[in-house]
Amino acid sequence: MRTQQRSSDDDERALADLAEVSDWKRVWGPPETGLDAIRTLVSRVSAATGWRPWAPGNIDPNRYTWGLVTPRRTVMLVLPDAVLPDSPRSGWSAYEIGPDEVGEAEDGLDDRWPDQLELARRHWGQPVFVGPGTDPRIPLEWRGRRRHLAVWLRPGAEMHLYATQPQADPAGTSAGFGYSVYASEVA
């Protein structure tokens, strides 16, 4: 297993950018593809957040996502019902995890989870949920994919901070921390 520890500067910027969106309901829209759908998505998200398209260019008519850049220069991948910062490249991560190294990767995540959680709390306040990724309250499609999970509610959104669950198979040979925002009808 190989590990890396990078500065948390990218995370700091991205968490602050996400915290500044006061009403996520204005961000979300229908899952449509094509040139007009992408233009509508970019216009809607820019109006709601102040973020700008990351690059002009040809729009693939089969796409339904686009990248936008925040004033802090964080690139956000925007989907009709989710925002995924393209900045979780900071902090601790492990990769090339062998089957006999999963426990070591889990220990690394466990040791660093409190600091990641505190970083998110500084920007987002107190979460409504903090627990293991196996908690039965987590929807089945997410259960077991996260080692740790914290959730914050905002108008129209759930903000997630998580540690991935390393696996002994090729799909899970890396582990680290991430965060994302999802459309929510309960928030």
C-alpha cells in the first residue's frame, strides 16, 4: 500500500465554497442532455451560486454535467441533482491497497477521520448525522461504500463528508476522504 499526505488547502476552499450556497433548490434541475440542457444548467447554477463555466468549448450533446469554477478557483462538477468538487486531492489517501492491507488502510482512515470532520464542521457547522458507513439508517445504495459518513442539511440539499471503504477487490484499491452535495426533498 502506498499513502500520501497533502495540504488541506483545496479542501478548505471547496468546503467554504459549498458553505456559501444558501439555497440549493435553485441549483437543481431536470436530468436532460444536449446543448440547450447544458446551457440551462450552467445559467441556473451560475445565477444561484456566482460560479462560472470552467471552460468554453464544444458541448457533447450526450452530456448532462458541466464544470464550473468558484471565486476561490475550485472546480465543481455539476449534475442535475449533485455537485462534486473536483478538489478532494488534499489530505490523506491510500492507494494500491493489497488484499492483506485493507485493515491498515482502514486504520489510516480511522485515525484521520476526526480531523476531516472538524474541518467540515468549521465551514458547515454541526452535522445531523455522524456514523459508520454500515449504519442501517443509511440507504442501501450507500451502505458499506463509506467507512465513515457525516451529513449536513441545507435548504434543498444534503451535504456529505465521507471516508471511502477500502475493499480487497480492484474496485476498492484506493481510499481517502471526499465530500459532495446531493439534492434532497427532506432538507
